[in-house]
Amino acid sequence: MAILVTGGAGYVGSVVAELLHARGEHVVIIDNLSRGHRTAVPTGIPFYQGDIGDRQTVARIVREHDLEACLHFAAFAYVGESVANPALYFQNNVQQGISLIDELCQAGVRSIVFSSSCTTYGEPNRVPITEEHPLRPTSPYGHTKLFIERLLESYGHAYDMKFMALRYFNAAGATESLGEDHDPEPHLIPSVLAAARGLLPYVRIFGSDYPTPDGTAVRDYIHVADLATAHILALDYLRNEGVSVSLNLGNGVGFSVLEVIEAARRVTNRPIESKLEQRRPGDPARLVADASKAKSLLGWRPAHPDLEEIIGSAWRWLLAHPKGYGESRPATPGSS
């Protein structure tokens, strides 16, 4: 039986697809390549270029492969962009997500591992954040993730669909063959490393007046390989008749923007300039995970929790792939 990976040409999806393929699973990928990379798709995996909301394409995949489950990564994931253009996010993440899940449900696929987000919590009352924390997104992006979680809960009650929603904190790092290559790049660590390579004049720091020790936002960074392992464990959990649940994935330790920049200076041994700017709408001050539930339920333990190790893996991938997945693109100031 086959596993459908939506967004499998993207950052996290490609790493998960590679890991599934390596352990002998029959993997099928759908991605419209609007933000993914065809060259990130592991060799030997059937690939369909198209929108997840294209029911004809999804139906074709169902006809041509005996689907057992879906790992759903396909979504736009930039908080700032979602605030500026919420229609784009609700159309892509929600409308197309509904079409995908409906088509899978009609085809008898009853297990879904959903790539969710810590942005579903909004501005936290306390850190580290447990799954019992109130869900109050502060950005359209967070609302779209929460909407799909609620849809999956409702489908579970009505149609016997099982799901696991994995609420990532900040994915970062790289494997030997796969890394992070976005255009534009909104994430802190790749932007910091672009500045270290001289591709950016400075790193933009959005906000220096947060209620944190140094005034900059604090985030929990989790290695992409550790995220991938959690998805495999989540799939096995559902295969073994596990109940539907939402789980946090993070290291449980937060680092500020300034701490990340300083760690990158140590890793790269290069100067990295920064520029203070105003806060971005929708950005909470602190997002740090309590992932003890994932550890107890899945037996999951992050193998790469050290910040410098995470940054170092991304740095090595960028040095080995100086043009990312092959595109040549102009440098613009990065973001945090």
C-alpha cells in the first residue's frame, strides 16, 4: 500500500518522503512546485505536479496507487504574508485542504498525519506550551492550521477518520542531501547564514522590545530530521490503531534572535551584521514547546537538540549547495 505525501517537494515534506522511501515504503508525492523544488524529490518516488485541491489529480493518484494514508504538508507557511494576504492563505491552506481531505475520505483513506503549527496557540499564557493551552491564533496562517485540525476532528467523529496533528515549533537544519531553500526566505537561520555567506548585507531583526531577556523574540528550534522521525512514528501509531490526537514537536528550549545570530557567528566563524526593525504583526514574543506528550505517546526523542548542531547542519548543506536546489536568485535583505 502507498503513502501519499502532499508538499513532498518542500522543506519538511521532502525529508519525510526520503526517510519513508529509505525504509521501503511505497511513497507517492503531489506538489504544485509553487514553493517546492522538483530536484528535492528523492529518486524513485512517483511524482505528480498539481494542486492538492485538484480533485481529478488526487482521484488519479487514488486510482493508480493503493493509498493507505496521507502525510499532509502542502500549505503556505509565512506568518507575515498571511497577515498581508489572508485570502491567499484561506484559499490555499483551507479551501484546497478541504478538497484533498474530501477526496481521500471518499476513496477510503482513513489515516492522516497533518503538518500543523505552534501558531495555533497564538500569544501564549505560559511557556513551555502544552497541548492543553488555549488555541487562539493571532495570524491567518495560524487560523488556517487550526481550521484543518478542527475539520479532521469532525471527520473523525463522522467518518471514522484517524489523524495526528503535529504542531511544529521552528523547523531548522538540514540532512546531508536536503535543506531549506525558499524564495523569499522568511526564516531566521537560513537568513542569518545567507548574511554569513555575503548574500545579504544584514539580518533583519523584527522587534527589540519584546518581554524577553534581550528584547528579541524567542523560539524553539527543532532539527528537520527529528521532525521527519516524528512523522514516521506518527504514521506507525495510526497503523497500530492509535486514537486521534494533536502533539507538540520541539526541543523545549528557547533561543532569542540575538542568540541565534551569535551561535551562527561561532559556527561559521564569519561576521554577521544585523538591523533592528519594527515588530511584524502576528509574531508572539515566546514560543517554546512542552513535547513530553509526543515523547510518551510515540517514544520520540530529538536526536539533534543542540542549536549549534542544527545551524551547523544547515551551514554544511548550504556550502555544498551554494545555489540551493539550482535556481539563481537575487539577494534581498533576509528576515527573522
